[in-house]
Amino acid sequence: MKCFSLVLTVCVAFLILGTGCSKKENTIKLAIVAQMTGAQAKIGSDFKNGGGIAAEEWNAKGGVLGKKVEIILGDDQADPKQAVEVANKLVNEGVAGIVGHYNSSCSIPASDVYNRANITMITPASTNPLVTERGYRNVLRICGRDDQQGKVAADFASKRLAIKRVAIIHDKTTYGQGLADEFRKNLGRGIEVVYAGGITIGDKDFKPVLTSIKDKKPDLIYFGGIYPETGLLVKQAREVELMAPFMSGDGSIDPKFVEIAGSKSAEGTYLTFSPDPKNIPAARGFMEKYAAKYGEMGPYSIYAYEAANILLTAIQAAGTTDGRAVMEKIHSMEFNGSLGKIKFTEKGDVAQSPYVVWITKNGKFEEYWKP
Amino acid sequence: MLFQQVINGLTLGSVYAIIALGYTMVYGILELINFAHGEIYMLGAYLGIIFLGIFTTMGLTAYSLPLAVFLTVVLAIFFCSAYGFTMEKVAYKPLRNAPRLSPLISAIGVSIFLQNYVMITQGATDRVFPYRFGEKHLHFMNAEVTWLQGSIIAVSAILMISLHMFQKTRMGKAMRATAQDKTMAALVGINVDSIISLTFVIGAGLAAVAGVMVASYYGLVNHFIGYVAGIKAFTAAVLGGIGSIPGAMLGGIILGLIESTGAAYISSEYKDAYAFVILIIILLIKPSGILGRHTEEKV
């Protein structure tokens, strides 16, 4: 009897597994993967909403290759280990393309997995040079690169602000440290780096390090990292009366940054980011749709939307979801979407990706300086 | 600058100290390391955010800020104490006579449960404290001390002094007797069960205060903060000598000072490592901790 029930259990288990497998592939699966949980989860929902709108628009037009687009969400928790795990899971699910990841430290290891499986990945936000420097044809990005971004920040600091002394902090991640290094490399000879050091992501108390920076009297504090730490750093700097302006990169341009730092402390913080989509006429349609559905747009919502659109356009043009055909199509085509014309270089970067400097004013971000 | 670093370290250290008290009191009585204690502190931080949020919408914060903060702290203490009490009854009391490892595993279970409970009910994202305390400073010996920092140090000091005085009361004596020998304490008419409950309630209440203070100080809370704070406070308790109440206070403050001066003068990249390096050194020199007494094995 015992034996019989055991056999029955196994049979039921197989039946359950079987239903999963026998489902006919009636949809085109598009993965959106970023940190859906954790301290940076706001970015995940921006990706999800932006990419989701693209899928809805295609489905309203009758889908891609006559099939409906289905969004598969992946959560990498901003953790490189988790990113590889999610990447393997998505490959097994047979997704046709990847919109993601956010953190460069996640995009790089995950792209190895996608490369082996010949699945095209377009990251809306990973700016570390290494993402596209490894000769992977399936890895592309529609944002800029940190070597471009670090240079613009350094030019701004030396030409516009004319600083003499700078303190550089980073969060020890691929993105944060990489950006801080690029910034430092591009500083002119006349600028003295009075402090350089790392902090730990998830830590809440930065007063000791800020107090020692205050002692060095910098004219500017540059931070390579993401908004939760940027917010805490700016807030605590003002509490120890370290009043020098802060500057950071595209990882910090998020309303949450102001919320954490408080709009008074955040006032005057410089951030490098792409030009304001508000000034791109083609973006208006998407922005109105987004605002009506989800409220205020996150900085990367439109990039996730555009990445999804490019993938789906290429699949449609290739006439197949075959990985190689899709990635060759993306490299050869020119896309005309909400961010204007986009053409990819041989490496997989966007041909022209101008960074500009934004400033935080009354709790909002405004374009401030063009190199 | 050194004085500023001492103030930074003292703020952090006094918070560690009052969390460490919860560890050390429970260890003193049950010889149990209550790994779920950090989670109580995390609950305190969330309750602080929730209640102050409610008071702000009610308009009480605008009417009288001290009253709103006071009520928030009282409510957080009340609910956390209830959690502490229930935790002991559900997870530890049934295992009172089990091998020592069982309650320890049960404690880890409670910790995982509470963390995930908060993650599901409150969301996995960071929560920002609803009220921003002024950035007014006290210039004091070349250092900037915010009012909030000053209050954290003061409140912690008051709590530690009152706990010290409590030990001298009838109830406190009963608690110390229970810590020395449960059977003998029961024989002289002490209700051991209620003393153990009281220990958990006091520990949880202290953790609640720490939680609210930290939430208002850093302004950022997530469901994971209890883990790190718990490990640090546990280190503080071991550093001072686990089971010893003055030891926990001293250990917490030393830990805070080491962290802030280490991050300032050596490198901020290894901030978390300094505490553990010191812990290892102390344990090698004096295994029972700074103020810990060497206890004979009970026969």
C-alpha cells in the first residue's frame, strides 16, 4: 500500500511537471530583469512599467510575428550571484530577448549566460565599459558608457566649477568604482584629489568618513554609486556641516535620492545623465501614456521601453526568434523610436550618447550644462 | 575632528549598547543567544515609521512634535514588548528543557520568520522616515552635534541608568537570582516563568527604542537592518562579556567608537571588519569578555 501511494505521488508530480512542458509556445517571451526587490527596487518597477507599455502597444497592434508578446519578469536583487541564477532560469524558459540588467555588476556575469545561449540582451542602464568590451555580439546597451560619463563629469568639474580640491568616494561595485576611476582619470593636472576611498552598500552610517573628508576641505565631493547611498551621504554631510557640493552619476538621478537626502540637503547636487527626454519630441507620446498609467516617470522607464521596442522590432524584421538572426538584425538596422534615431556600433554601444550635467533644484532635476 | 568622530561613534555605540542589553539579559538567564532580537529592533524601526506617519496625517506632529514622538516611542515599546513576550512563549518556553542547541535553532527560525513577515507586509523596498528632524546644530568643542544625536545619546544614557537602578529593586533582585540559579530561585518563591517573560519584555522594549531612534536618525529602514544590527550588538555583548549588563553597555560604546575612528583614520572600506578584529583579539586575551566573569561549570 505504501509502495502504491509512493508511485501515485511520483505520477502526480510528473503530471504537474508535464503540464508545464506541454504548453504550446503561443507567445513571444520578452524578459525584463532588474532588481524588483531590495533597496533599489524602484528601478525594477520603472523597468517593468516601461517595458510593459512597449509590450502592450505591440499586442494592441496584433503582436509580433502574429503572436502575443508575453513579459517574463526576473529579479536579480542587484546581486551578481542572483543575476546569473535568474539568467539561467530565463534561458530555460526560452525567452526571445532580454531587457536588463540594471547594475553593471549584474549585467556582466549574466551576459555570459545569454551569450552561450545566443539570446540578445539590451541593457537600458549598465554603463560600465566592460559590458560591451568583451566582443559579445548579443550584448548591447542604449545608455552611454562610464568612460564618456566620467569625462563629462571631470570636464564640468574642472572647466565650469573650476575646482582645485576634490574628494572621491565610491561604493566598491563595478559601476560605482568604475565611474569614480573614469572621473579621476579625466581630471586635469591642476586638481588635487584630497580623499579617495570606498564605502559599503547597505551601510547607513557615513559620518566618520564624511568627517575626515570635511577636514580636507574639498571644493567638490564626487560619488560613484546608486541613490540610496548617495541620499544618505548628502544628508549626513550636511549634518556634519560639510557643505561642499556633491556630484554623482546616472545611478543617483532618481526622486528617491531627494526623498532620502531631503530636498534642502540635496539642493545643488550635480548629476551626469542623458539629456532630458522632455526635450525630445518623439518621447512625448510615451511620456503621456506613462504618466496616465503609473504617474511620474522614472529616469530609466523610457530606456526600458525603447530597449523592448528595439528587440521586438528586430524580431519582427528578422521574421524569427532565432537568437543569431535577431542580434544581426539589431546590429544592421537603424531604429527610430521615442529617443530619436538609434544605431548601434560594432561593439554594441549607441553610436552617439551625449551626457549632460543635471542639477537638483527644489527637489527636482533639471538639465544644467552641456559639454 | 577627533571629538566629532567620538560623537559619531558615541551615537552609534549607544544604540548598539541598548540592543546588546537585550542579548545579554536573555543570555544571563537562559544561556540562550536570542538571534531574533535584532528583528525586534527592526520591528521597532518600522513601528516608529508607521505610528509617526499616522500622527503626521492626524496633524499631531504639527500640533506638538515632542508629544507625537513620545507617543510613537511608547506605542513602539508596547508592541515590541508584546512581540518579545509572545516570542518567548511560542518559540523558547516549550524548549526550556531541550538540549541547548534546540532553542538556538528556534531563535534563528523566529528571526527568518519575522524578516519575511515584514518583507511581505511592508514591501521589499526601503522606507523613508516620514518626519525630518531639523538640521540644527550644537557647536561644541569644534564639533557639530545635531539635536537628534544629542537626544540619542541622552536617551540611551537614561535607559542604561534606569536599568541599572532597576537591578536594585525587588523585581531586579529576583531577576538576578533567577540568572544565578533557576531552581534555587524557584525554591525561595520566585516565579521563574514570569521573570523570564519580564526579561524578554524589557529587552524588546529597549530594542524598540533603539529602532525608533535609528529610523529617525538615518531616515531609511528596510526589513534587513535587524540582521546587521543584531550581529553588531551581539558582538558588543560578547566583547563586554555576555551575561554582564555593564559589559553590554561598555561593549556597545567601544564598538561604536572603534567603527567610527577606524573608518575615519584607517579606511572606510573595511568598516565592518574592525569590530570583528577587536572581538577576536579580546576573546584571545580574555575569553569571557572585558567585564565577563569566568563562570564555573555548574554541576
